[in-house]
Amino acid sequence: MNNFSNVKLNGEEISMMKLNGTIIYQKGAIPEPEIPIVAKYTLLDTSQTSPTYVSGKASDWTETIKDNNDGTYTVTINASKAPTSIRFDKMYSLISMDYLDMSKLSHSRSMFEGCTNLTYVNTSNWSVGLVDMEKMFRLCTSLTSLDLSGITTQSHYMGIFNSMFEGCSNLKTLDIRNFYINYYDMEEGYMAKNTFDGCTSLHTVRMDNCNYWAMYELGLPSNTIPGVTKNVYCRECNMTDINAEYRINFSSWTVNYIE
């Protein structure tokens, strides 16, 4: 017997507990402990309901599908511990990531890559340090806004951003204020290739801990959007610190300095 069990005796609920080797009986059932939710998301259909990849899956991992009676389905995953890696890449029916426990993750490579119908990602509980975010939202063509302020990269090591938002053609606003991005950490450019390629609707970016050179390496899209002012907010991108001959032309962006 592990901790407790509930039984019926003469039609009455009885709980049996083992405490310091002694079995204790008491009236009334003890409620089963709730298993935490590690993920909850909404789908357009049930053609694919499980994550495409999981590592560090707990033995009590369960997936429950609920028909919302409006043409959508909600999947709730319960487990006693969060996974160490999880992906939903190319899950075309995924429209909303309502909750995701990121507490055990060290990377999120390709997490939502190719989720073309994904419109919403709830990041309110995200407070995590990540290194490799390559292709995390690549080709998420229905996303319009992302708040990734809960993700922190290590100071003086900016991580890997290759193709992170590539092809997010409808992404308009982005908050990556806790990404510590320094040009000297990516001298070879291999950490930030194609980061914003195809982000033609992007007009507001919060990237506080970024210097001006890193903005260049990340490749903010240079296109203009008729009738829209494009704003980037940063703390360390002071042009006065750069020799005039090396100044970078961000003519389509208004650079706003954060004190």
C-alpha cells in the first residue's frame, strides 16, 4: 500500500493510510491528488492530437481530448513532472497553445515550426532560460503577436536564433526584451541566420538588451509598410558609439532608446 487507498466497507467509504509502518483507518475517502497540467491546446480536428516529440515523459502522462462542440477540440496533458523537451512541429490543426509548462526545458528548437494555423500562444507562465530556439516559430504564418518576455538568454551568450521567426508573414508585434543579444557573441553570424526573413508585417519589436550591431545581424526586415510606423525599442543600440563609416541603415525603422 502506497500512502493511502480508498475502499468500501459495508457500503461506507473507508480510507486506509500507512503512517510510519502503522495502518490507520478512518471514515470518508481521501481525494486522489491532482496531477498537474503540463500542456493544454486547441485543435481544429483530431487527425493529430499528441505532441510530435516528447522527451522526459513522466510515467503517469495522460492525454484527454474534449469536443468543444464548435468544430474545435481541446487536448489536456497531465503529468507529475514537465517534459525536458516537447515539440508540436507541423501539427497543422493546432490553433491555440493555451498552456505549456516550460520549466524543465533548456531548448525549444522547432517547437512550433510549420504550425500554419497557430494564432495564439499563451506565454504568461513562461519564465525560463533557453539557449537553442532555432526555427521555434518558423512558418507560423497565422501568428500576429508574440510576447516572449518570459524567456531569458544568458548575458553575453545570446543563444541560437537561426530562422526563429522565418516566414511569419503576419507577425506584427514581438517582445523579446530579455534576450541578451551582443554582436560579439555571433561574429561568424551562424547563430542568427534568417531570423526575421519573410516577416513583412512586423512593425513593433521590443528588444531591450540588444546592441545596434546585433540588430543588423538579426536582420530586421527592411521593407516599408504603407501607413505604418515601424518601431524598435532597445537599450544598448546607441548610434553615437559607432563610427559614422560603419553606421547601419535602418531607414524603415524608428529606433527608440530605453533608459
